[in-house]
Amino acid sequence: MSDSTSVKGTTVVITGASSGFGRGVALELARQGANVVLAARRQHVLDELAAEIDRTGGTALVVPTDVSDANQIANLAAVTMERFGNIDVWINNVGVGALGLFWDIPIEDHARLVDVNLKGLIYGAHAALRHFRAQGKGTLINIGSVDSEVPLALQNTYAATKAAVLSLGRSLTEELRLAGDTDIKVGTIMPWAVDTPWWTHAANYTGHAPRMAAMDDPQIVVDAIVKACTDPKEQQPVGAKAHAANISHNLFPGLTERLSAKTAQSEAEKAAPLPPTTGSIYEPMAEGTTVGGGIRERMQAEDNDD
């Protein structure tokens, strides 16, 4: 897979495919001729996405999946193999958030983030790599964050899980090298804050609606993930702001973390009041089925009101 520049005819598993990056990537890969396997908790949303892909001549398979359940991940891999006979790319895209000061966030919410963002990704990576080693090739793409490199206040456990994603990817790369599996690649995508439904779906204990300075458009991340299907990088910041944050943190870690924390706090305080919510971290919500999140439009309205 890694020596090809085309995804046509390949089979790509995408977790978190119902909205945000996952949805955008599924649409684009299907347009380019890949078989896309759509995994998320909201089956009706996946069915609608699959119908949209079918109408444009693409091929999509819906497999409802909660990635925090290892048995459901095993089923996702098995159903994919039964339908297509192989897995060329596995994209671990699911990530849930909890916004707020660490001690204000209930302990069960912290645990849920670890179950989904870390354990769920481990389950997916384990299933994918076993298939890749059996067939001798494959590409695993893990979606990290700028938080993988720069820990961010008010995103404490989320940032910790994203740091773990990058660390795991690096370890897997070295283990594959030790095993001689040179045709199996692992890449970690690291976006800046992006305007997707992630913010609406996050648990929130800040007392304010979620927002962040200078959000990126999701399309640049979708494009990066699609490109990584044929050209993965061990550590891939996406966009100028993510690159700058990584460089700044390497040179001035303490200063970068303090400035990031102040930015997160000041942005949160600009937003409208919002009572505590668990978002969709335990159960899916009806809102947020698109690639974009509409957060930038709300922020603009809030800023104009000031």
C-alpha cells in the first residue's frame, strides 16, 4: 500500500465515520474508488452516509461500532474481511473530549476518555496490525492532535490520551522494523483545533460553550488523512499553526504551555454560558452529523456582540 499513489480498489476501515474528519475522509476516499468501511455508534447516520456514497458510484459498508468495546472492534475487522477479503488501511479516527479544569470533570468522564481515545485506538491498532502482518502489508493511521505534542489546559485527559497516541505510533513503527515488516506503515496525524462537531460532542465543565482561537477548516485535515493512506508519516502536524506550535514547544516548552493555557482560558470565557454536559461521550447525540461544526460562525457572532 505504501508504494502506491492510488487508493482505487483498496479497502479502508474508518472509525468515527459519522461526522467530522471521518465523514469527510469516507466521502473523499469513496470518490477516489476505495471501498470504505464506515464505523461509528450512530447506525442511521452511517446508513445515510453510505446511501450518499452509493449514489455517487462508491462502495460503502456500514458496521455500527463502539470502539471502547474490543469485541465490537473484532467484529468490525471480521465483517470487513468477510465482505472484501482484505484490509489495506485502518484509520483510528474516534476521539472524544472533556473540557474543563481537571478536578471539575467527574472521574468517570476521565475514565471514559481513556476507554475511547486510548483503549479504543489500541483495540483498532491491534486488530489492524494482525491482519496486516498476515497479508504482509498495510497502513495504520492514528488521529492524534497538536495536544499530542503540546499539553493543553482545560483539555487535560484528552491531551494525555493524544500524547499516548503519538507514543504508541512511534513504538509500533520500531517494532515493525524489528520484525522486518517493512511494508506495514504507521502514521500519526496531528491537527490544530479544527471546526468539527467534536466541540459539540465533548463533555463540557467550563461553564461556557466550547471555542478555541484560530480554528482550522476541517478540509485540510481530511486532505492530510487521505494523503496519508498512501504516504504516511510517523508524526504529521497539519497546517501552519500545528507546525508552529510543535516547533515552539520543542524550543520553549514552558512558555508555549503557559501561552496555550492562557489562550484556552480566555477563549472559554468569551463564549455564552453553558451548563455542565457529558456531551456524547457515553451516548450518541442527534446533533453534529456533518464534516464542519459551525463553531467559527458562532464565535464570530460572539465576538461581534462584545
